[in-house]
Amino acid sequence: MRIRLAVNGRAQDLEVASHALLLDVLRDVLDLKGAKRSCDTQVCGACTVLVDGLAVSACTYLAVEADGRSVLTVEGLADGESLDPLQRAFLDAGAVQCGFCTSGMLLTARALLRENGAPTRDDVLHYLRGSLCRCTGYRKIVDAVLTAAETAR
Amino acid sequence: MSARPLRVVGHPAPRVDGLEKVTGRARYVTDLVLPGMAHAKVLRSPYAHARVTRVDVARARVRPGVFTALSSADLTWCEPYFGPAFRDRPVLAIDVARHEGEPVAAVAAVDEATATEALELIDVDYEPLPSAITLEEALGPGAPLVHTGEPLSGHFADLSTLRPQPGTNVCHRFHFERGDTVTALAGADLVVEDTYRFPPVQHVALEPHAVLAAWDETGALTLWASTQNPYSVRVELAKMFGLPLARIRVIVPHLGGGFGSKTYAKLEPLAAALARAAGRPVRLAASVPEAFQTVRRCAARVGTRVGFRRDGTLVAVECAADYDVGAYADIGPRVVQKATYTATGPYRVPHVKLDARAVYTNTTPGGAFRGFGVPQLAWALESLFDVAADRLDRDPVDLRRQNFLAHGEEFAPGDTPIDGKLEESLGRAAEAIGWTRAGAADRGRGVAAMLKASVAPSVSEAIVRLHTDGSVSVLASAVEMGQGTRTVLAQIAAEVLSVPLARVTVVQPDTAVTPYDQTTSSSRSTAMTGRAVQVAAEDVREQLVRVVAEALGVAARDLALEDGAVVAPARRLTYAEVLVLRFGMSGGELIGRGVIAPGRTAAPLGGSTPFWEMAVGAAEVSVDEETGAVRVERYVSVADVGRAINPLLLEGQDEGGVVQGLGHTLLEEMLYADGHLLNGTLLAYRVPRADDAPPALECRFVENADGSGPFGAKGAGEGSLIPVSPAVANALARLTGVRFRDLPLTPERVWRALRARGR
């Protein structure tokens, strides 16, 4: 099937199978490897990308559903060499360890901040329920999201 | 040269690999693509235990798009068994499948979908056999035997003392004693004893195991593998394919978490065999459910008996521990031996008798997992310590303090004396949790301590290269899996050579390039690999000084390194200038080498631990009496690390350790029914989420620069996890009066116990 979508602001015109998953199209067709495959069941959040600003699990989202929409992956977060406040805050807070959950965490947090520019700690905890991290214990991730929200205000 | 304040070491530098990780540019194994690469899928046994009477891959092999389909019968051109302790694990099941999910056949095809479809064309006949799933089933009379033949010994000389017991499911026994526990316990004023259980749990590294294997035109093998020890994988593959070590190259990109799950060979033998048969590169990437079928933590049943005098002096410990190592030994026997050796924890115990068994069952092989067998034993000992404190009417903090091993005290004859101050960790943890202050009535507080040895003997080597522009390469094979070792190694080299951190590049582990390192585990990388990097950098520093001393005719002691230059009393030469002096042109480099190899000793396990990992945890908990849900409201971890090379990353390590520990304390358990794993997916197996972490979590460090590692550092990263279960259960017991012996403390288990108390 033919789909037209914007990925990280760039127009894409792609021929994809009707059952193709957005994650596979991003990783294998567009060579955007930042979204990771892990649980395949919408639990871990490692594959999270934004579709029209909303967080989705690309592992279970059909590529055809993204037709006519705008997709943001971690590769599109920074503005050229200038990091997004979330990326900066994750680096400074030590919120990154192995990095496998990082792109999903960043995009989930981006969706939160789009919805709520002044989240409380509880808001962040609630939003991150769909994003697992096995390395950090989460505290530094939550701190980083709150710091980024403050920076952006 | 005079001592100067540290500029890089001890500072909370952001991680050197952070930028590629927040921009999505960091490459993990499954992000790599080779031309012509095939994709592999594995057909796995649906039975816990079955005779495999026929495997026919013919129909799969001829399916369009399939490059190869293999069963064990095809592996005539290689050694079909592997395993670090014993070579008991077949690459593909041979005659018998010993656990659900054991690989029976495998396919490499043009894409994953084709490979998956081809698996359905493989015909396998199974004859189900009686299985032993639990320790009780495996140790009972007439138990089904998981293994009937004697396994081949493993590849590693340091594991040669491990022995299976033919005719039983006991894969290894460990016994250690000192003094006379029978007399000591008979004379003790108080003996507390009980049996504690620790569940099987999985690491859930977010990146499941993955390998990309490729044979080149000369017949040499290269693997990009998600492994914590490329050099051990290399040995296994060399043996398997009869190749010289130099013909095998193991490259390790970023790892998406390890926690022990990626120690020793896992999928690498199968991926290499498939690539050889397919005649092209093969990627084998496990799913999360397949990771649950690959390795897990050893479950344990621990019976511990502790004797005290009335004044609180600990006189004797007896411990009998059975560890469930699953269907294949992996490194389980060493987990059992090494952990049991320290079953007495951080305490002075004159009379000791320790017995442990590694027991085969028809379940996922049990191997290394953060803590390496110690969490299972600490769960028992540290719980019993609080039971004893209660019976002796003593404060649990005081009772521990009274019995701690002191700095410099012998742990066991021939082993390293205690190199930290536990009382300092305990004091700080107790203070931070407010131990002596009255708490809220609906909160309980508990503490626990731990002590763990690192692997010994072990070897780490490193090379440091100073280039003509004054930048530095560090070649070492410690694997970056999130813990921050690349940053720490860069900081050490930058400190010794007086260059900014940004001038140092740590090369990714590659057995063709980066020198030998035994393993990235056992909390050893900072202390051992880091020390090798320090020595290698010092070697470069000495070469710099020698060149300048000779060229200027000044004494070496009058020279110092400062901001990328050698400074003489009247001159300052940048490293670029020194290299021109040395080579007569802008070319060449200074190469330093560091080797840390303490060798064998008279210590009971054959090597003296390079450091003792020591930590104390303190928890404050609440419980919902209506639902049984336990909430850890506050948690304090204090680890004795000698020196924090990077406090920011270390804090991250220990915070992660605490929350991972909360997983097996409150949530996690691999559940089996009729031989089948019921919850081997992240839908069914709950690991801690952000809202499960304690609202207040503090990780602190005791730094007395008393470690054998660089700048007085010791290892860290496992210590924070180990006290979590007993600290939480001790807090819960103080709050509710109920003592728990089985983990995890699920709402149902807690609710039932609270109800039973009420009756």
C-alpha cells in the first residue's frame, strides 16, 4: 500500500505491506534505528514514537495508520546540533544508562510536556507507566523531565 | 612529582556516550546491518523434558528464501556442546530437550517472516518425559534425572574444581567450614533458624540477547554480540569450531542492559553455526520471551541457623543452601560456590559450616544475575539477624554493629582482609532513615547489610595510546552496558595524563583490537580494568617524562604533567611537541600497557578478592492492610566504594540496583505450572515501573580511598541491590509483627499473612 507521511519533518512517500509495523518501516526502510524493539506488546515503551504529537508504540502500530500523519522519532528531537531541553536534561541529570529505553522515554516525556507544560512529579510518574527502564531506578529520569519542563517554561 | 588535587576523577562528569544515546545514534547489535545478512529464528521445545526422537528440517531447507535449516544432526563439523562450568549445553538439543524453550532447530532466511514461516515446516517428534521443575521435585527420591551422562568439563581452568554428582540432579556441591559449629551452637544462648526462599527471576535487560555472526573469505569468524564477556565467548567459539583464538573476533557494540544475563556464551554458538551453514552473515535476535528461556537468576531455598551469646556476640552460622540452576549449568555452580563462601555476610563468625548444592531442574538455565547468589543468602541471614535482635531485645542496628568485621580484619585465611568500614555505612544509613527518631505509626523501618567478594583470580589488561595531537585512545575490553565504564575509564586516563575528558576516546571492545579482560561482571571493571588503564596511562606518563628529561637534560623528578603539557622548571612542552622530540617528526605515538593479574593465592576459593563489596540498606515501608500492598516510602543505600570515580554515574548504578532489588522483593517471580513458564512476557511478568520506585530514594557513598583500585576505588553496583529484600521485610516485620520467609512480598502473600496474624 502507498502511504504518505512526514517523518521528522521530511515528506515520505512509501510502498508498504498492509501488515507492516511502523517500527519496522522506521528502522528497516528509513534507517531510523533510534526506536528500539523489545517487548512487542506495548508494555516497555522502548519503541515509542510520536504520531501527530501523541505517543504510540511503534511495535504494534501499523505503518498504514500513519498515512497522512506526522511522525517524530528521537532522531528528529534535536534542532540540528542544538539539543531539545529534554535531551540536555537527560544528559545532565544522569538519566541515561544503557540507552535502550532512552529514545522512548524522551518521546513519552515530549508528549507529556506538549499536553502539560508544568507537570507535577505525580504527573510524570503517571505518564511514564508505559516506559520501562531497568537501569536507572527512574529517579533521575523523572528529575530530568521536571528540569526540562522548567527550562522550557 | 608531587601529589595534586584530582581534576577529573571524583567529578560527576556526564557520561561520554550520552550524546549518541539521547540522539538515537548509539548502535546496538540489532541496529547493525551487513550486506547479504540473513535473519534467524529458533524452533524451541514445547516440553519441559522430552526425548527428541526425530527432527526433520528438509522441508524448511528447500523453502524459497531459506538459506539454511539446522538440527543437531547437522552439526557434524563442530563441537556441539558449550558451557562455561561444564560443557553440558547443546547448541541444538541432542536426543533430549531439558527445558521448555530449549533450541531444537533453527533457520536462517532472507527475512524474519520467512524464517518464522519456515519453522512451521520442521517436523519434530517428542516423547515427553517426567520432569523436575522445583528443587523438591529434583531432590526427592526417584526424581527424574535432568542429565544422565557425565558432562564434559568447561573451557575455563579456574572452574575445573566444579564437579557434578552422577546419578543425581546435583550438579555441584560446595562445603566450607571453620571451627566447630555443633559445639558452638550447643553452647549458644540463642539459636535462630529458618528456611527462606528466593524466587526465580529474570534480568529483563530491555535489549534481549542478540548476535550478528559473519565468516570471512579466509574462514575467520567475526561476531557482533550483546555479551558482557567477549573473551569468554571467544574461547567457547574457538573450541567449538577448532579455530585459533586469533581467528575469532568478538566485537561488542552498546549493550541494552546486562545485569549478568549476557555473561558467557548464550546465542553466539548457534548464530555462528547458522552463519557458517548459510554461507552469509546471520543475525539472531531473541525476543523477550526467548530471553526468559535463555537465562534467569538461580532460585534458592536457604536454611540458616545462627547462634548468639546473650550479650549479642555471634558465635556460629550454619547454612544449607540449595540453588536451582535449571537445565544447564551455565555459570550456576560458581554462583553457588562463590556466594556460599560469603554466606556469613559482613560479620565476625568464629564457627562456620556452609553447605550448598547447585541442582539441575527442567527449567530455564540459571546463571549470573546482579549479586551472583548473594541476595538469596542475605535474604535469610539478614532476616534472621532481626529475628535474633527481637529475641535478644536488642536494636537491630546495634546488634549488627557489634558483630561487623572491622577494617583490616581477616575474612578467611589467605583472603584479602576487610577493606572497608561497615560501621560507617550503617551509621550513615541509620541516620538518613531517622532510625533513632520516632516514626509515624503507619510506617516501619528496617535495615540490612551485605558483603560480597569479586571474582578472583582475574585478569585485566589495557593499552593507552597518546597520539601526535595530544589526544588519547584507551583500549580495554570492559563492556559498556549502561553502568558507565567507558566514562570511568576515560576519567582515569584523563586524570593520569592531565588532559580534558573530551580528549580521551575509549574504544569499543573488540577482541582483535582491545586487550584481554576476563569479564564485565562481579562489580570489577572500575577496580580491575580501571586499574589496568591507570597503569597503562602511567606508563605513557613515564615515557613522556623520560623523553623530556633526556632532551632537556633535567631530572625526571623536576618534571610534571599539566594540562596536556610536560612542565619543566623553565619550559613547557605540549604533548605534540614532546612527540616531535621523540620521533623527529609529527608521527608515531606513545603506547602504554597495564596488566592487572593478581594470580592464585592460598585463599579458600583459590584467589583473593581484589576488594570486598560492602553496603547497607535502610527502608521505610507502609502496608495497605486491606489489600496487602507494600509500599517502600523511603530507601537509603550506603555503599563503601573507596572512592567514587564518578559520583553521578555511581549514584545512578545504585539507584537502579535498589529498584531492581525491589523487583524480586515485591513483584517478580517466574511462575511454572505443569512444566510451563506461565509469565515469560512483559505483559505477565511485572518489573518495577517509575511509580513503583520509592518516592524518596537516596544512594550515598563511604569514601575512604581504601580500595585496591585506581585512586583507592573499590567495585560497586551490586551492593545496593542485595540488602533490599531483607531491609524491606525487616521493616515490614517491625510494622506488622509478621515475618516473611518467601519472596516476592506480593499483595496476596502479605494480605494472607496479615489475615492469619489476625486470627
